[in-house]
Amino acid sequence: MAPAAADLPSIACAVLAAALFGTALVTTHIGLRHMDALSGARVSIPLAAVLFWLAAPLRDLGGWQTEAAVIYTVVGIFFPAAVTLLTFAANRRLGPTVAGAIGGTAPLFAVLGAAVFLGEPLGIRELVATGIIVVGSTLLSSPDGAVTPGHARGALWLPWGSAVLRGAAQVLSKGGLALWPNPFAAALIGYSVSAAVVWGAPLISRQTRRFAANRRGGAWFAATGVLNGGAVLSMYYALSSGPVYIVSPIVATYPLFTLALSALLLRVPPRAALLAGVLLTVTGVAVLLARW
């Protein structure tokens, strides 16, 4: 049976979020050729925050709900800011293969968290579909396998922490949207806090880095900011009308879009593991959306 009509808007927004997140990974990859990751984050996140503030007068921010605003603020402390910084550190200490593979487990934490804290139903179909999508996304993120050197295993908490925080962000945001169903307000508050974090955290750490921007890198990271901001807003719209167990696994399919764009723009050749990841991811989505 087809998905319920009430689920279709959330599914469409979740797919859009996945497409934007996937595209943002490509622009980030190109931007990193010209700028370091932390400087890039200091461009992309604040730019998205500024754009949200410029659009704020055109949006309805009525119905203020303090408890929801507090939740959005808490989410903004670690998503996308802290998650971005953890991901950068994981890539540096463990490499992108291990970091990407572990990071793909985020939907598991989101779905389980929604079942425990939001009371969302969690049946065999949801668990199986989420598991298939996680495996497929992991293959897409680490097509060559992942072996962690012994000396680096102490840093495994970095990608695991990022995955947990990504899942927690979706669960908390869903709770906030239940109190104040305003996705734009959630994105505006969250990105404003994240912009402060991504600039403030390095300043108070022992590893403060000089902001090193240039025109080419800045342009690509500006595009990343627009894409990620749109992705987060689309994800919040999806969560405002749909359950986490549908939205989170669909958003996690973003490597499909990264793969397609990489093949077109960066000429990355397809490999057997990538094709298997595509098949598993598509199968997982089909199982998730099936009704029986």
C-alpha cells in the first residue's frame, strides 16, 4: 500500500533535505581544496544564520513558545556547530573512511531516541528499514572498507559522539516542533547559536587557529552554507509533520546524491561497494515506506 497522504509532505521535505545535504558535501569537498575545514565552517554556518535573519521579517514568528525556543537553543549548541567540529576532528584523527562509516549510524540513535522519549511506534519494519539504510549509507561513505589503526582507537568517540548528537538533534527538534510548530524559528535560533559556537569555541580552546579565508574557498563554503541551511530547514519542515522514524532514515540517504554529483562533477568512478550501497539504501527506503 502507498504511504498515507499525510506523510507525503514530510517525505518530500526529507528527500529535499537529503538532496541538499548531499550536494553540500560536494561543495565542501571542493572548498577544502582552497581553505581549511574550520575556516570553512566559520564561513558557512554564520552565512546561513545571516540569511535566516534577513528572511525573518518575511516569515511568521508568532506564537512564541519559550520552552520550544530553549530546546532550539540547546540544539543549536551542538547542531550543526559541535557536530561539524567533531566531524572535522574525526576526519583528522581517524580519516574520512572511519569517520564516514560511523557517522552513518545516526538514524539508529534518532529512531531509538524517538521511541524512548517521544513515544513513536517502533516496529520490526522500522528497525529493519533503518538498519538497511544505515548499512547502505555506510557503504556509500566508505567504499574501500575501514580499518582503524591501534593508536587512533582512542579517538573513536569523536565520530560516535557526532552520530549520537545528530540523532539527538532530530529527537529534540521534533519535541520542540510539537510545542511550537515553526520550522523557520527552529532553524533561525539553532543557526544563530551555532554561528556563535563555531566562532567562540576555537577562541577559548588551546588550539585556536587563525581565520584563513580566500575568494575561491569562501565562495564554495558560502554555497555550502546556503545548501546546509536549506537542508536543515527542510528537515525541520519534515519533522514538523512526520515522525522521526520516517524522516531520519530518508535524510540519511544523502550519500546517494553526493555519489551522483561526484560522478558527474568530480568524475568519481563507481565501484562495486558503491553500487551495493545504492541498492541497499534504495531497498531500505522502499521497506520503510511500504505499508502492509
